Amino acid sequence: MCTKFSKSGATVLLLGLFALVLLARPPHSYPTETYSFGVVPQYDQRHLFRIWKPLLDLLQERAGLSFKLATTKRIPEFEKDYEQGCYDFIYLNPYHLLKASESQGYFPIICDRTDLHGILVVRKDSPIEDVKELNGKVVAFPSPNALGASLLMRADLLRIYHLRFSPVYVNSHDSVYLHVVKGLADAGGGVQKTLQEQEEPVQDSLRILYTTRGIPSHPIAVHPRVPKSATDKLISAFVELQATKKGQELLSKIPMNHPVPTSMDAYSIMKDWGLEPFWVEK
């Protein structure tokens, strides 16, 4: 069952009554089809809604489509949902895309032209100056399968530096940074984009200890059941937004400052990175 779309009996009844009302309307007044838009929970749900709801409202106007924003509290719930095809459109990390493509045929359509980098942060006043000093330390991650923040980062720490550390999974990038700031972890995995979204006091309390290789940016992908006409409209609306002041402001909060069309070819390279042993099945 999709996390976001389970309904109580009362809700189903109300929807049934609403459907009867719609049937009584003349055809020209029917609402357009609503597409579910899933977003990976990099931040807490309130933060996600502040970022994505205004953007989707603007995209609705420009694309002539209707969207329902769908989020989960934790990344494992999000993974279960996309593997069941719960979302029509979806914003997810690149390795999630590979999994979603295998299970449901999702394919990417838009991404930021700037690559993503995983980062490892420590407190600004931490005595740790080298990654090797994290041996035996506590390292916070948003979830096992967050790509730059955890999957690729853990692979680097183990394969390149041969470290033994205690991982703590805290559900979101926000929580990772707070764990490090509060001294609950010696270091934490994130990505540059989410660090830039933190409140100034949090950013000022952290410094970057290590940066991974570049990764194609988080894409927006679409389920193959969605009509090509709707997909094309969304692509055009995204690209056009960056030409407007309001659009630039909203896109910067994702952040996706320079959205460009993309395809599966840009992401297939990760199949050769040997990350599968670090993926944790639910």
C-alpha cells in the first residue's frame, strides 16, 4: 500500500459523493487529471512543503496540469512507495532512480545541470582535520541509501580510507547537521545543496571535511503511465521558470538553479560504481 494514499472509509465515502457531483456537471467543467508528485524527504515535511508547494502551484499555472504533493517522513517509506509506483512524477536521488527504473520503469526528464557532491561535515571547532581521524568515531547519515550523503560516502570511507566507524541513521539531512552541531555525532554525511539550505547558525557551526566525486544531480522522473503530452508540458514549464524572477527564487530553494532536460544515459554510469553492496534492502 502506498504510504501517502491510504484512506479511511470516511474519506472513500466522501470521494464517492464528490464523484457523483462531478458526474452531474457538464463535460466542459470537469477538473483536469491530478498527478501525484513525490519528493524524497531530504528535509522534514514542513520544510519540504515550504519549498515544493509554491513551486508546484506555479508549475500548475504554466503547464496547465494539476499536481498533488506527496511526501513521507522517512526515506525508507519513500523507497517503498516508488517501488510500488505510487508517484506519477518524482524528485529523487540518482541511485534511487536506478532502482525505480528497474522496478517501475521511471525515467528522468529534468535535472540541475550542476553535479551533486556528497560532503562530510564536522563541527567548526572539532579537532578532527583529516578523514582518517574518524576511525572509531560516530558518523551520522540521513539513511543508508541516500546517495551522496550516505551510499557513496560510506563506500569511500570503507574502500578508500578503510575506516571503522559507528553509523547513525537519523532520517533527514537536517537531522544530520543538527546531530553534528549538538555533538551527538563526530561527523555527518550530507550534500552541498542541503547544507546551503540550513539556517545560518547551523551553517556557521560546520565545516566540510571531505567531498566525494561528482554525481549527476537529483532528477525529476516520470512513471511510464503518464502521457507524453503531460511530461512535455512539465519539462517546458521547468525550463521556462528560470527565465523569471519568481521562478528563479523558487527553483533556488530545491535547489535546482539551472534545470535542463536529461535522460537515463546520464545516470547509467553509476551502475559501474560498485555501490550495490552498500545498498540496504528494506
